[in-house]
Amino acid sequence: MVKHLTIALVGAVLLVVAVAASTVAWASEAEKTTYLTFNRSVAIPGAQLDPGTYIFELASPGTSFGSVRVSSRNRSKVYLMAFTRNIGRPAGLAADHLVLLDEASRGEAPAVRAWFPEGANQGYEFIYGN
């Protein structure tokens, strides 16, 4: 009887630890999700985003792959899912500056060069074909 009680107690403790670990993982995933609103069209690899709000997030938080997903605000459409290069925040770039845009010719959409999650010193540089 005591042996069964000990096994049940150990099982309950392991269950509590597992639930706590999954809650921490969920919270860290949320930290890597950014809602960005553009007032003009911008380009990302393989797509052009019209003015509006989009979600930029790590596709696999907790890994070092650096794969980024860009989707519509309601997540109904994915515009990009791609590997990126890690990039440090440039010196002097304000903490509230979340994207770097390349220069564009008049009438063209500037390309999003990199995305920095809120409060992060490390960002994700998009890879464009030549």
C-alpha cells in the first residue's frame, strides 16, 4: 500500500513539473511573436505585403534554427516560412525599431532586411536570392 502511494505521489510531482515546463515554453513562444503594421507595401522573400498588420514570429521557438514565419494578422495566410541569419542589433538602433528596411527605387516596395523581436538584441536577417 505504501509503495503504491509513493508511486502515485512521484507521478503527481512529475505531472506538475511537466505542466510547469509546458507553461514556460508557451510564454517564451509568445515573446517571439510581433504584430507589425506597415503603412505602405513592403517586400519579403518571395512576396509583397500590402499595407496592413502582419505577424512575424519564430516558427520553431526554443531551437537555434532561426526559421521565421510571416502571416496575416488572423493567421489565415502564411506569406513566408524561411530560414534566416542571426544578426545583432546595429549600434544606435532604438529598442522600439523592430525592422530594418532596404532602400528601394521610387514606386517599389522596400525589402524587409531584418526583424528584431521586441526587446531583443538579436534579430533575424532575411535571405534574398540574387
